[in-house]
Amino acid sequence: MTLRIVPPQTRRLSRRRFLSTAAAAGVTTLSMPYLSRAADRPQVTHGVQSGDVGMDGGVVWARADRPSQMTVEVATTESFKDARALPPIAALPESDFTAKMLLGNLPSGQDIFYRVKFRDLSHTAVESEAVVGRFRTAPGNKRDVSFVWGGDVAGQGWGINPDDGGMFTFATMKKHRPDFFLHSGDTIYADGPIQSEVKLPDNKVWKNLTVQEKAKVAETLDEFRAAHKYNFLDENVRSFNAEVPIFVQWDDHEVTNNWSTSKELPGSYKERNIQLLAARAARAFHEMYPMRESIVEPGRVYRTINYGPLLDVFVLDERSYRAANGANDQTTYGPDAYFIGPEQMRWLKQALLNSRATWKVIASDMPLSLIVYDDAANRKGSEAFAQGDGPARGRELEIAEILRFIKTAPIQNTVWLTADVHYAAAHYYDPNKAQFQDFEPFWEFVSGPLHAGTFGPNELDNTFGPELRFIKAPGLDKQNLPPSAGMQFFGHVKIDGASGQMTVTLRDRADVALWSTTLDPKLG
């Protein structure tokens, strides 16, 4: 047997490549010292994230490039002087090397700093460089609260364009130093391929960063994962994620356009089983975001996030339980018209009753009264709640039930936030102007896209009497404008700790305040 000392220049090869080459040649190598492996340390591949932050802690997420142990240190000072090391957890191929850890037993209203590393499972002395993130736990007292919301990222083929500043809206939102970010869905466009170049109407060229998996619609688990990881390639997104916790929900494009369990897939899909496609998409979604997981129903998206005495957030899932809308003309409520579903409906009612927060934000992944056609070209089929003018019917009966419950309970100070339609709007719901009138007035605010094509405006129906107080949309002659056109929108909410007033502002990616209103809380 030959014994060979590895020369320094050979050590520049990756450890795995060297070992496999040596083994194939029948060569025995000396064990490489720690320093010689430095070039082949594990990597934190897509930054860090935190999410679902409450008064006692939150979830931290990161991804490695190999089988590893994720180690986390947590501190209340940026110097990590008081750091506490937590037990490591595995990042394995089965989860695409992602790992998430619940940081608990933390003080309320406190800036929390966390430091993430990965240890190579084959050589536990070899660690990645540390990546640092931060979040602020929810307050235990009535201090000011600030958050941003929006949806729709990398849609219509508009990917990461460094010449346009990348996903610029995330940098704008970060400047407001929000307590958290409510992502209202369409976190990815799994059905939207990203090409290297897109020719614009003025003959200019939009240039995307590309990855192989985004050249087609996502069908495999790895392709769904890649769609999420694509967004994390953007420097603005990674910087934002390291400082702003995310409260995430999903909509249709995490799977495919307008999906439900009865969806007929277009011919671009080789995988024809929508149930299997949705299962793969759901797994990738949960792997890629720092969500608190449900023990009762693993993979559940709907949940309550208590953010101190001034705010509770109720995150809905309007995809997983919907039927095919076969009863859209019926005025009786049945399973063929489910949109939210009975179990989620029971949860929402009970959660609203249990809430002691001043404001109850209901995070809906679709607007309540905007008509969204499943077949837009022929203006057929309802993809949303709205079924057109007239009395509540079909899917609208669930909303009627919720609104009636909020009135009779009574539940004070509900606000609905949403995205989905790729423009910004403010709707005031007045029972005196509605066909269904058994509810108290409320507001719904729409924002987005964060980084996608702009569309709209959509039609409003009169079932629940929405009054359009503000709109910023491209108009029917300017559909699918690129992010470089500037019509990328987000919402910003501030709750004053002293008065309890909520101020909602709709902004564009240049941080121009387009419209704002201040709401006074009802007490009692």
C-alpha cells in the first residue's frame, strides 16, 4: 500500500473531491488537520430568517449545504456578551438541509440577537462561519407596534434583476424598521418560469438572474424548493430576513395558478395529479419558512399570532380547504362551496372570542369583494370569494357567517389585510350599501405586488357593500408592468401605544406614501 503526503496545492481541492479521488486510486491519505479543511467548511446558503414571533420568543431558520448540525446562540445584546448556546438540531437531505428552531423563554419586548452556525456531521470540528440575525419579541405592555405587509414575489417572469436593484421593495420596507412582516401569499410563482431576458415594450431588456430549476413550472419537490431558494438569492431579501420576522401564509402560486383540489392542470405539466403537486408544494413551503408548526394538524397554515396587548393576527388559509365552487349560485351553505371550511371557521370564531388585544388583524390571502375570474379571457368562473352582485351565495356565505358572528359576539376593531391582485387599494365596507347587511362597518386594505407584474383594477361586487376609498392600479391598457415601472406596493401599519390608534399607509417601492388613514379603536 502506498503512503503519500498531500502537497499544499492539492489541498485546494474540496475535501470530498480529494478523498473520492484518492480512494479510487487506492491511496491512503494522512488525516487532514482542521486548518486544511477551512476551504471546505459548511455554508449557510441562503441567510437566516425568524418568524412567528410572540411575547416569549420566535422561530429561527437557516439552510446548510450538506448534512449538518445547526447550532444557535441567543443573546439580548449585539455583542453576544450574555449569549446562551442551545442544543444543536440536524439539517438533513430529507429537509433539503434546512433547519428551524423555536427560541423560547425569552423576555417580552426585548431585542433578541441570534447567531447561527452549521457543523459538518462528518467532521464535527469543522463549522461554518456564523451568520447573525435579530428580532424583537412582542411587547407585554402597550408600546408602539409597527409592521409591513404585502404579497406576490417573482411573478410573471420578473425575477432578480441586479441592474434594477434586485427586489428593491424589501430594502424600502426595511428602512421602516418594522416589528414584523406579514407576507400575504404568493411567496413564489411555482408556475412561473424565469427566463434570462425579457424584452420590454420600449425595446429595453430586463435581465434576470436564473437557476436551472426555474426554467420550467415546478413539479418535483426539489423544483418547488428551488423556487423559494431563488428569492433568497436576492441581497435585499436576505438582509430584510435577517432583521424582520416573517408571519407567512400561502395563496395559489405556491402550487399553481388558481389551484384547488379539483384543479385541471394545463398541458405544461407532466405531473397530472394536483393532490400530489400540492403536497410537494406544501412540504417545500413549510421547509423554507420559520413557522410554528401545529401538533394537531401538521402542515397547517392558519394560526393565531399574539403580538402583545394591542394586536392579534389571525392568519387564514383560503387554499387548502376550498371546494370547486360548484354551488356558486346557491344561497344555502354546503361543502361544495367551502372556501375556508368548517374546522377553520370554528377556529377563527373561537380565536376572535379569546382575543384580548385591542386590534384584530385578519390576514386573508384574497380580497373579500374583488371579482377574480378563473378564466379571465372569457370572464368566467370565480377564483375568489366574490360571486358578483346580489345576495350572498356560495362561497360568500362563509364571509357572511364570519361578519355576522363578529357583529353579534361582539368583536371590536377587526381589520382585514390582503394582497393577491397586484395593486394597492382601500375598501370601506358599509352595511347600508350592501346586499347582505348583518355586520358592522370595517376596513379592508390591499397591497402588492412586492416584486411582480402589476395588474388591475378588478371589479367590486356589492354583496358586502365595499366602497372604494383609494386605488393605485396600472389600468386595463397597462397590464403586467415590470418592477422597474415602480408600481410595486406595500402596506405599513403603525399602532400608537398611548392612544391605541391604528394608522394604515399604502406605499410604493420608492417609499412614497400614496394614501393613509388613521382608525380610532372602539373600547369596551
